Amino acid sequence: MGVVWFLPFFLALIFNRRQAKLIAIACVPAGLSVVAWSALMVWSVTGKAAEKYLPKRVKARLETGG
């Protein structure tokens, strides 16, 4: 059961390393809600995919931090 509870965290380690710590913290209460747990699943697997489709100017802005 613990593996399923923290599945978003394990997927975040693969797909969304930047926010894996936040996702791990959010897994604790989200395991009690199917909606919240599902949202974490989406968040954990879309980390790099979202950045892949951003326009070049937005990517450059994110990389420079401004």
C-alpha cells in the first residue's frame, strides 16, 4: 500500500526531479483523496513534458531565472 501511496513521488524521481521533494511531501495527505492523488500523478509525470513544448523565449527566461 505504501508503494501505491507514494507512486507519484517515485514517478517524479523519473520525470520531474525539480519538484520531487514537494510531491513527496504532498503525497502524505493526498493519499486520503482520490482527486488529490490523481492531481499529484499528473504533476509528477508532466514536469519535463511541459517544458518541452514551451516557446524558446519562455525557456530562455526560465533558465536565466528572470
